[in-house]
Amino acid sequence: MNKIKTALVGYGSVAENVHAPLISVCEDLELTAVVERNQEKSKVKYPHVRVFKSLEDLLAADVADLIVIVTPNEYHFSQAKLALEAGKHVVVDKPVTIHSHEAEELKELAESKGLVLSVFQNRRLDGDIQTIKKILQEDILGRIVHFESHFDRFRPHLVDNWREKEVPGNGITYDLGTHLIDQAVMLFGRPAWIYAEILKQRTGAVADDFFDITMMYEGLKVRLTASVLANAPIPRFMVLGEKGSYAKYGLDVQEKAFKAGQIPEGINWGLEDAAVWGKLHLEKGTISYPTERGDYRIFYQNIADTIQGKSLPDVKMQEAIDVLKIIEAAFLSNKEGRRVYQEEVFR
């Protein structure tokens, strides 16, 4: 079967360091084109690609069947809609759109045209969350009563990045919050209620740079937090159950590997050193628990399989819509200082 011709819309750091390498190593995809408005940086690593100055020019040339949108959040809806209307399969970087009603419109459009539409929720494929998924499936900790997920960094200085500017879809909640919420919903489903505090903590910040979101389930509290002013070790995950606890420090190894320019291939990709495995704290004592392989390559292989009719998308649009509705509820909760209940969120 011929490879699926794939185009990237946008070639910033995430497209260059993550999407392009993942597409290039997928046996069923071929990176054929890139949209870069101001330069042709993609040709340094991929000299064979055609570079276009706009999505409209790319679609008019009809050189790709799969369009991957990796532009700032405010452009996702209009660009994804344009690509779908042109009859193209589409992958959009998370959180897909800014508003849930926009994502619902895209879902309906894709379904009406029989096209694949999915969202790049790569952190479902982090080794640590896959490990927690395994721990829960094996009932190692018994009934879970508390799940805590942190994504903390120390970045005290503002940078010249659209995520920190006064633009739609900016801030840490739409960025890292999307990942943490998606992981929690993957494990536990829709919450009964949501309460959130979303702050701008750095001097001069115009975009939110801290959140603390509670998602409550029957008998289970989920706490999701992220800060850019955390310069001390804090667990990435902490899971408490009736039989014991699990704590994990440090981030999945893939992001660091991508930033170092490593190609995502080989049997050791995504494997974490045993020295930094998480710990199970059980009644009989504390033991290291092997971290599962993290593997973002699975995402694009699944997209290819779905386009070829061999599979269904692992990241479904309704799941992305639910995440957006929770984000919207979190901002509403922060604004009004109250819990937002399920019947209000998922109307």
C-alpha cells in the first residue's frame, strides 16, 4: 500500500522536534509538504519537502492526504475546518480548538465527510501514565482514593512565545492542563464536579502560569497542578489506595530525547533508567516498580492504520471535546469561586 502523504502546517519547535521526526519514522506516512510563512527551515532536515506559504496554497496544490496542524491555538479551528472541507484527514495539536463548540463542529464535519480527525494527545503515551494504568489494572493499590498529577518547571522569566502573550488560547491551562486532564479522564472518565484556581504568578505575566484543578469522583479525588515557579523536587505523580501508594518523580524521557535531536527509533526508545523508576509503598515495604516504555510513535501509526481502515483512532474527538469542556469549567470555577457540576459541564 502506498504511503500516506502528510503535510505539516507550522514548523515551530514542536513541529520540528516532535511531529516531523515521528512522521518520518512511521512506515505508513511520508512527509511531503510543510507550511512555513516566513522561511524554509524544514528543508534543512527534509530537503525533499515542498514548502508553502499558506494552508490555502498547500490545499490548492493537493500534495497531501493528511494535514497535521501545529500552529498557535487560535488558528486551529479555522485551519482544521479548511482542511476538512478540502477532503483531507486532519490531526490537530492539542487542545484541538479553544472552545468546545468549535471542536464539536469539526467532529460533525469530519463525520459527514467520512474523514479521520484526531488530536495529538501524545502524553497518553508517556511511560509514567502507562505504568499507572498498569498498576490500576492489576489492582496493586486496591481502591484508589487520591490521584495527584503535577507538571512543574522553574521558568521565572517571561519569554517571547505566543503562549505567554495576550492571545486566545494562551497560558499553561490550555497547554499543560490539557495533557493532565486528558490523562485523568483516560483513567477515570468524567468527573462529578470541578473546582479550580488559575493564576498569573510571575511578575508581568499576562497569561496564566499556574493552575490547581480538583476533579472529584465518587470516593476519589483527582488533583492536577502545574507551576513555572517550582524549583524543588515534587512528585510527578502520587497515587494513594487502600493497599498502598505509588510515587513517581521526573518526566517521561521522550521530550528530553527529542530536544537532544534523537530520532525516535530503535528498541531502546522511550525506556527509562531503572534508577529513576517510581516507588510502590506497600505494607510489606517499598519497592521500585519498572516504568513502562513511553512511545509517541504509536500515535501516528494508529492514525495511519485508521486512515487505511484497519483501526479506530485511539484519541477520539469526543474525548478531546470532554477535555475542553473541563477546561472551560475550570476557568468558570476560578472566575466564580465555586464547584462546577457534571450536569453543567457536559450539557
